[in-house]
Amino acid sequence: MEEDAGKLVHAGSDRLAGSTHSLVDYNRAGVALAEIVSKPDLRTGREAAEYASEIRRIMRYLGVSDGNMQEGSLRCGVNISVINVLTSEPNFRGRIMQGLVGRF
């Protein structure tokens, strides 16, 4: 468990480097966050969406979250490994924050 600390919103540019000013959004500050770390072996976007849907269903059933992604109640970070089909060795590993977006 941890708390959401809020976020910075940079204005005046679509990038931080060109921003003219920054705003602090405290709307979610102090909200408890639960992080689920798992090691599923998912091969398709469909499998990832089904996994996220099941996590959302469980969280809603337990009453610990409404799971509304539009409101920020459910966010997903994914680790991506691209496998070389000839050698079965990973060629690339990366992390995408809040990258799993879908309709639930």
C-alpha cells in the first residue's frame, strides 16, 4: 500500500522542456494505492485485456475499488519483452506506464 502523491501538469507546451509553467494537481493526493505485481505470460493484447478485466472484477467484488479507468481508479503498467523467434531470446525489454487501455 502507498498513497497517491498527486501529479504535476506542465502547461505551455506538449513537452516538459518547452513548458512555461507547471501546476500541481492534488485531486487524488492521499488516496490509497494497491499495487499488484504478478508474472503472467501473456502473448496477445486480448490476453492482457482479459487479465486486466479479471483483476478489475475481483477488485470490484471485494469492494476495494470501483475500477473506473476513466477516473483513475484503475491504472496498469506493463512490462514488454520482444522475443526473437529464431533464438527465443529477448531482444528488447521495456516498461509502459498506464499503457493498458480498454473498454471494461
